[in-house]
Amino acid sequence: MYQIKFGTDGWREIIADEFTVANVRRVANATALWLSQSDLPKSCVVGYDCRFGGEMFAKETARQLAAQGIKVVVSKGFVSTPMISLAANQLQTGAGIILTASHNPPTYNGYKIKANYGGPAIPSEVRKVENLISSTLVDAGDSFESYFNNGMIEYGDFETMYYNHCLNSFDMDALSSISSGLVYDAMFGAGLSIVKRLLPDATILHGNYNPGFDGRAPEPILKNLPEIGPLINSSPSYLCGLATDGDADRIGWFDEKGNFIDSHHLILLLIEYLTTFKGYSGKVVKSFSVSDKIQKLCDLKGLESITTKIGFKYICEYMVTEDVLIGAEESGGIAIKGHIPERDGVWMGLVLMEYMAKTDKSVSELIQDMYSKVGSFAVERYDLHLTNELKESIIDKCKSRSYVSFGPYKVVNVEDVDGYKFRLDNGSWVMIRPSGTEPVLRVYSESTDSASSFAILDATKASILG
């Protein structure tokens, strides 16, 4: 029987291939056993995003939990991942489950486990669930309706809970002053309803229910967001653009000129706002693939930094045990002090808008202010779709330190926290790492500008595929 394995961010598979009701039943049953054997409350919140079959899979999950004596609160409709994390925290349930494949293509669905501190379950707990997954089919048990009727399952309005949390946390008057200048691309994802509710004056793109995502992966990166930039550039009344992925935990951002602003720049802006304007302090926890400029800003501000493996669960381990200002990864997943220890694309968008309103500055002005402190830079990335054989061969060469140069760029040092980051003789770097959620080899580079970063990527690609 198919062996279910959790990756860097939950279990994800293609719907009707390996992501089936029978396999969801196995994972949900294991989750129930884990909760039953733990000291955690015997309760769980369950939600689903806008993907195909989400409600069906969520109800099956709830049914399996209830069958093992776990009290379940199921979302009334689709929700974002941060809404489930917040609900698990505010209701202090034993855990939270969200049925989502995040930014993966529409053919996928997935299963994420959240803890009641409001963030991802730590890897050691996820492994416990994984080890409890049955190697045989699990009995379906009684119907969802029977558990609903006997009180083991009830419905909860997690969106309203999140909405009220936002009202209590932000200067809504400041946000309202610039909300008409926001273009929000929901990417047909779970952020579509809450942004309309919080910022009714915003212009919304792809804000209807479409589980096929128009055939596009709901990942908020430039190539997946062709409409938002030109729309912003078409009128001076538009001030910024926000995009969130399928489960709304990742952010994409645009300036007033329609330029895409990557997460490396956003992390810098958030550190500046949180320290200078909010008066916060704490450690900066960052994944291995982020820009060196973040370390430079930490040094300037006297902030301690920690570098983790890639995967927000590693960042979250620090956020729940130490005083952390911000936890951030290159892929647009960012969590900050003052909120739950969870990535949240909508929340980060609201913080950035608040920053703009409080300073009366545009996005590009805020970035230029940051460049004056740390210098200009660009981080670029290629996703290479390769055979497993070729991918493994490249990784083996990285392990054996076979790569001493990439075209004209000589390697002076190699770091291997997670993947392989090659420090180059011109002060730039290139990094090679297989994805933990998709069948691709990711190659990143940071240099002084975009053209230089792409030149390094092209030289690296030629070297490893040569």
C-alpha cells in the first residue's frame, strides 16, 4: 500500500491519484491516535481552502477524528491556513488541520497539521503522526451527520474570528485611507473573502470561486501574476498590489509602478517597520535561501539572527520557544511578532499598508530608504524540471564538492545548511537545492542587480546540465 510521507509543509499528492478519501482517512485516523496518546486536549479544528474536494476531505477528516473520541470544530466554508492556526490557538484545541496544497498546481490537495500555539506542528510531532499511519485501509465508521447530531462535530466561523483579530490589531482608519489604492489578486484562493471584508474599497482580481485556478498554480510569483502589474501601472490612483497563494499564507507584493517586490525586500521593510515604528525587538529567524542583506540589516540594528533549514516548521520551532521579531523564508512565507507564529500573506499585506500610511511614503520610496542602509541587490531563481536520476547526480556532485566554478564564477566557499550555497569570488552566491514540495531542482542566486543574478544562474545551469 502507498506509503504516506509528510514533506517540508504537510502531505501533498495529486487528487484521485494518491490523494484519495481512503488515504485521507488513514492520515486523519493517525492524527486522532496521536492526539489520543498525547497530553493535548482531545479536540481539533478542521478547515479547507478553495481546492477541488476540500469540503469532502475535511468532512472525512472530521469523521475520523470524531470516531476516535476527538471533538471537532469544522469551518463553515473555505478558510485560509492562518485562520485555522488562529482558531486552534484561540480555542486551545489539541490541534488544527487544514486541507490544502498551498501553492501547488490545481491537481493537488494536501493535509497540514497545526499546533495550538498557532503555527505548524513541530517536525518531531509530525513524525509521530506519520509513524501511526496505518499500512492498511481504515474502516470508514459512522457518518459525518451522526457525529454532528451527537455533538462530536460542530461548525465554527473561523473567518469572523480572524476578522475580529485584525480589527483589534491594526489601525483600520490608516488602512482605510489607502485601501482604495490597493489591487488584490486573490488567485482564486482562500484570501478572497476576508480581504473583501477588511478592505471593501480595494480592487479585486480573481476573487471568485474557481478550484481549477484557471489552470495556473496559485503561487504569488511574478510569472503567475500577469494582470496585476499592468493594472497598477494604468492609473496613478493605485498605490500597491497584494497577492496571496491558494491558502493565503504566502505574500506577493507590487509597488505603485507595478513592479513585483520579492520577499527578500519585504522582510527588510518589515524589520524596519517593526523596530523603528512599532518599537519591537527580538531575533530574526530566516531560512537558508534568503538574501545576505537581511543579515546586514540585523548587524546594523544589533539584532541576533538565526538561519534555519528551508521549511517554515523549522522557523516556527524558534518562534514558540524564543523571543522572535520575525520569521521569514524566501518563498513569501513570513510571520511576525504581534501575531501567531504562522505565515500569513493577508496579515503581512496589512502591515505593509499600515507602514505606507504611517510614513506617507510609497513602496518604492520605502525600498530606496532601505537601499541607502544595506545597498541594492537582487535574488533570482530558476526551477529546473529534471529527471530524478539527473537531479540526484547533481546533488551528489554538490555533496562531493565537485563544482569549483560555474562558468567564469569561481567558488570560494560552500555552505550546506539545507541544499548547497556556493559563495563566489565576486561576492555573490548561487544555491542548489531540490524542492521539498515539488519535483524540481531550485537554483537561486544573489548579486548586485537582477541581470548579474541571472547571468550567474545561466552559468550555473550550463555547468550542472552540461
